[in-house]
Amino acid sequence: MIYCPKCGTANRQGSKFCNECGAPLPATGLRCPMCGAMNPAGNLYCDRCSARLIPAERVPPEEEKPERPSPPKGISLPSVPLGEEEWLSELRAEALDLAPEEEAPGWPGELEAPGEPPTPEAAIPEWLAELEETVPEAPPPAEKPTPPLAGIPVPPSGEIPEWLRDVEFAPPIQEEPSAQPPPVAEVDVHAGMPSASTTVPPILIEGEEEILSTAPAEIPDWLKEAPAEAPPEYGGLVPAEIPEWLRPLQPREGVAVEEEPTETEGFLSGLRGLLPIGKGLDMPATAQPLLPRAPRPAAVARAELLQGLLSRPLITPPTAEIREAPRQSGWVLTRFLVGVILLAAILLPMLVRLPLFGPPTAPTAEALFATVNHLPGNTPVLIAWEYGPAESDEMDRVAGPLIEHLLRREARLIVVSTRMEGPAAAEALLASRLVDPSERSRRIANLGYLPGQAAGVREALGNLGGRTEAMTGLPASQLDIMADVHSIADVGMVVILAAQPDDLKTWLEQISVANPNVPVVAGVSARIELISTPYLAAGQLRGMVAGLTGGAVYERQLDTGWGREYEYYLTSIGMAQLAIAALTVIGALIFLVGGRKR
Amino acid sequence: MDRLVKRILPTSIAVGTGLLVLLGYLLPVPPLASVRDELIRWAVIIAAFAFILGFFNLLRVHSGRARKPGGIYSVILILTAMTSLVLTLAALLIPSLRFLGDWWFRYVLSPLQATVAGLIAFVLAVAAFRLLRHRREAGVLVFLVAALVVLLGTLPLPAPAGNWLANLRTWWMNVPAMAGMRGLLIGVGLGVLLVGLRVLTGSDRPYSD
């Protein structure tokens, strides 16, 4: 099994990739140098291309060799065992029938000593006869190379090449004549076949006996200098000289080698040469006892207390009545008093006329009144109605006099809003300020809600004529007041009525890009007056009405008859502001004197 | 595939659209301006459909909450939302029924919103009363003094206290408060510019998860 290094899945031996996650598996076999295929360890030849995997110099030893017969030279057998083909089995059976074991083939007999009668040709099976033709016949004795010996007549000079004439004949080898010479060769034709191994008697060359019986020749001088007999332990090799630095490692004779101890326990049992357990190695040098020998008195006291608690009998505790946390009566009273004071401050001016405040002042509102007063008649004015019912109590008093002033100036009012409730809020105020309702279609076009925030504003400024009147459902292009108004470029003035700072910023930014030359004025709530002032100072706003005070100033300038209402509102709000200021001071004094509560 | 749909595609559309609109404003080339206007028109249409989607999503969420304890408020929300929708659609389809929508807006929505907005004054009054209950720091004292100056300076009080307070309020509004407000506006402008650049470069992707 090969375990995947990524997911740990067990894969079959020889797998290249993990079956679970597809990660490449580490190669554990041998890679073929020819085709690159991976082969299992122990293969001698590649399973794919049959190339040799292990170099010839590194042929495994005899006991590790597979039992299969080694293939003939030049042919590599795959390591995967192949099933015997059917035709080969039939052929083998036929051969066994035709060539029983007692009838040896005739061709090996030729390798035996000459003189024996050869086996009749008919006894050789046909397949064996074909094989016999492929097996090279034993070389004739005359062709066996013989060493040049002394006494042998030198062949005629005409048969010896010229370069060999000067070569001195090798010295004769002194050899004892043997009655039984060693076998020349053993032939193993095929495993499984009838035993064909035959010990071939020595083949004597013609005239060799005469040569062997000849007295030894004289040994040349160069051979006499050689040692008479090589040391048997080195197999005829001369021992090399051991270097100086290797001599201490040389085993000494007579010194007994101490056998290393073998581990007998644990998972290392059976291994030799392990480090012995030495003193100081098996436990840390600064080992401290985990617990003190004597428990501390405090720990003993706690343990005794715990033991005493545990040994007590169980007693069901009486059901405790869960009482609500006492309300903070002071806090409730505070809120009640604040509410009563504010209500009284707001309602009192409506019941009793209180001459507490003088006439309001708002220079910006007066400047705006002058600007609108110079507006030419029948000028299209785009009004961004950016407030809803929540802010209408204040913003209606801001926008009312301005709208009425524009109507008096015969301006054509084109209303849009980015707030969904804006068109309805606009319609309510416009209806109250329009003197003659029949003139609405001639004076007012409510183009409704603009979705998309800044994108909606930008789109509307460029395409005012393409919108639809919200109240009548008519296309703006069919309205009389929109006949010459197609975009912001055709508008004479823009009025922004905003209660939130973002609405004011959005409109100012988009108008400054679409048509920076158009005059822009604003009516804003008191809350965003501070944010609007920088635009007024920078000239982006030509005029501004801020809050109820600004509306009252504009109303007074316009003299519409709504002055009494503004007086009520201003007095109520002034009283509420005074009440809040007084409460702030009283609260500060109370908590400064009484201390801080957490 | 998931990465393509959730990140690469929305980012490519947002960055490409933003660059086209920006180039339409920067380069005075008619084709770019027309492409810019068309893309803005698409954005408005998508925003309108987003409102419709949000309306039905609100109904879906509160219909689930209506079955739980305390779901009476969800029931009220669903009823009022459906009433507003029906009356508005009726006014659009049948012009003679427009008075119903006007009545609903004038006598239901406006008083309710004004009442809720009016509670802000009461909450602010209580908060002003308890301003020094928990914190007594220099910043709180400065805020307290500024609030008193602005509250009293706005009132048309009789002279000479009224004039002195009005002048003090005017100075306060025009010098320290204006300086702070301009700083805020510049900071907001730089922040908007930076956010726009981050969206254009794909560093911020508010349109994808």
C-alpha cells in the first residue's frame, strides 16, 4: 500500500495518483531509464518496455535471483508472470508424447565422447529437430584455440601475418596431466524439458597427449622473479598496503570483539547498538516533586469545609419570593416633570399671549426675498421637495412663504423629490398656497418621485421633459408649463427644500455639474442651518431660509396674513427652548452638587 | 464558477460602468456622454426595482415575525403597508379615488410621523437634564455651554441680553462651529473620493459578499 501524503488514503502498490484526492503519490519502485514508467521494487526489467532496470554490474546475488530461467541474451522478460498460451501447452503435450524421457534427443549425444553410435534421426521430434538446427553445434576440436607451446612446429611464414612474426611465443604453462579433465561446458537448453544436461567428456585435441607428456620447458627469467605461489587467502591477489590512517581501524588479532547488547523490551526490542540508559539521562536533572510533602493548612481547611458541606443532609431551601426590582421612582419622576414642563411651555403661548420675544431677525431670508422678488415672470423654477410628514411641521413654515412668493411672481413650479413621500407633501402645501385651484395645471407640474438617489437626480436634471406628471399621469411634454423645459439648462432657478443634510449636498453636487450657472436657493430646517452656511458663504447658494425663524421673517416680508400663526409657533418654540435651557442648568447644578452616579 | 459569478463578474461590471460614467464626465466626447447618460438611466431603473424588491422582502420578513410572540407590531406594519400600496395603486388606476390616498397621507401618516419626530424634543430635554449625571469632563462642559448659547441666542429675547446672546451665538456659529463644519465637509469629500477610487479599482466591493 502507498499512503497518500496529502489525505492519507491507502492506495494500491504501484499507483501514481491518489484514488481519493488525485495527489501524486511518492514513487516507491524503480523508474525505467528508457520509458520513464514506474516498476515495483525488485523488477529486473521494465513492465512496459522490457528495458533493463538494474545495471548489469548490480545484478542481485544468486539467492535473490528469480527462479525463472534467465532469458537469452538480448531478450528481456517482463516481471509480470505471463500465462502460458494455449498453443504452447498443446505443443508441449505433443512434445512430451513424442519424446519420452527415456529417449534423449540425438543432438546432445554429439556432445558426448566420440565413438558412441548416434541416436537414430527418427527418434528426434520435429520441433526438437528445428530447435537443433538453431543451436550451434559444438565446435570442432580442431577449431579450439590452443596455446602456443614449445615444440609445436611453427606454421609456415606464409600463413602468419607479418606483425606476428616478431612476437615471442608465450612461455609454456607447467601443468600436471590429469586423467579426468574438468567438463568443458554444461548446456541447459530449456527448463521443464527432458533433462538435457549432459556432462561432456573432455575433448582432446589431436596430438595433445603428446604435448602434455612432453617434459616441462625452461621457465623464462621474467617468470622466475614472480612469487612461486600466491597466498591462498587472497585468491592470487597481492594485498594492498593499508594507509597509516586506516590502521587503527584494523581488527587486531587476539582481541575479542565485545558483542553489543540487544534490546529485549519495548518497541526497540531486538535492536543492537542502542545507547544504554545512563545515569542522568532517564530523568531531568532538576526534577521537582509535583506535590509538597505536607499539604498547606489553608488547603486542609478548605478540604475540611468542603467535606463538611458535602456530608450535610440535603435541605430544600424555602421558596424565595421573587420581587421585582424597585422601580427608580426618582428617574420616573424626573421624566414626568420634564415632560410636564415642556408641555406647559409649548401650550402656554397658545392660551395666553406672552410678550416675551421681540420680532425675529434672519438676514439670509431677507436676501433671498430680494432675489426672488427680481425673478422675471413666467420663469420655470425647479423645486426639489426633500422633506416628508415628519418634518412638515417646521418645513411647511419654511417653504410656504417662499412658494407663495414664487406663485406671486408668476413662476412655473416644477416639483421633483428623491423621497417617496415628497410629492404628496408637496401637493398638500401647494394646494394650500395656490389661490385659484383651476390654475394648477398652468402653474404647477409635480413630476413625482426620483428613484436612485444621486443617479436619479442626475438623470432628471438631464431629462425633465421625459418624465410624467404624478397627479394627472400625463407626460410632461404635453403640459403647457413644460413646453419649453427639457432639462436643467431651461430652468431659471432651483429651490432646494431640504430637512436632511445629505439631500442638500446631493442636489448641490449634481446641479453644479449639470448647469453651474443656474441660481440655487434653499429653504432648510434649523437643524441643518449650520451645514448649509458654508455653501451660502461659497456662493453655491444664492439665498437661504433656515428654520422657523427664517420662515417667519420671509412671511413678514411677504405679508401674507399668516403672521399670527408664526407668532404662536415662535413663542411656543421659544418657551420650549427656554425650558430646556433651564432644565439643563438645573440638572447640571443638581449633579454637580449631588455627586456623580454610576 | 462560484468565484466568477460572485466576484469577478460583479467587479468587472462595476469597475467598467464606473469608468465609463467617469470618463463621460471628464472627456467632452459625445459618444461617451450618451453612454454615460444611458448607464445612469439603467441605474435609476435598477434602483426602482430594488425598492419593489425591498417592499416585498419587508413583507416576507414580518410575515414570519407575526407568528411569534410580540408579533402584533409586525401585523400592524403589514396592514399599513398593504393599505398604502392598495390606496396608491387605486389612485393611479382610478383617478376618482385619489382622495382616499390624500386622506390616508394627511390624517394617518403625517400625524404619526410628526408625533414620532416630536418625541425627539422630549428626549433631548431629558438628556440635557442628565448631562452631568455620568460624565464631568471638560468636553462635556464645553458642549453644555455651547448648547445653552445656541438655544438662548436663537430666541428673539429683548435687548440688551437678547442682543448680547445673539451676537455671541452668531460668533459661535460663524467661527468655531463653521470651522468644524468645514473640516467635516472636507473630510467627507475626501472620504467620498477615496471610496469612489476604491470601488473603481475593485478594492471595495459593496455589491458582492
